[in-house]
Amino acid sequence: MSQPPTEPETRPTIHEAEPVSGGGVAYGAEIDEAKAVARRKNGEDIVIRGKNRDANHALAETIEKQVGPSKRHRPHKETAGRAALPHLQQKSPPPYGHTFFEAPNHLARRKK
């Protein structure tokens, strides 16, 4: 018997991002890694989007480490709401801001 077709593996994408009222993250334009690092060094947020949580986390870690020593955080559901995303941020800010990444049941939404 033949195997059912599988979805092709897609690479995560990097986007401008901003936290939204009530929790969660809104994503904007897709950007490249160099622009992502520049945004993070400037204290701005980004989000890594894709279906593979491990690939999303790996890319988020790669970017955030180019800014400085970083730490991973679970979604802050208590303070940011149920739609909060996992993220990385600097151990000793500045710069402030976050590198969010999507995971199952934790997705960014399109910026309005």
C-alpha cells in the first residue's frame, strides 16, 4: 500500500510583530534575518511563524542570540492572556522586546 501524501516541510518565516490588547501577537510584513536582528537590537518585536514548533524555536533562538544572551519564556497567560506566545528575550535588557514564536495552539494573528 502506498503512504498518504505528506505536506511538504516549509521553513519558518520571520515577521514584524507587536503585542495586542488582551494578549497575543499581531504579525506584519515578512522580513529577512538581518532586518529581524536589527529590529531586536532596536528593542522591537518580531515573530517566527510556521507549522513546526521546533524549527520556529530554533530560528527564534538563532536571531535572539545575535542580539545577546537570551532566555526562553513560556507564554505568560496570567499576565498577557490566553493568546500569549512563547518567546525569547534578553537576559539583561536593554534591548527590550521579544522574539515570539508560534507553537501548536499559540498562533500570531494578522495585523489589522
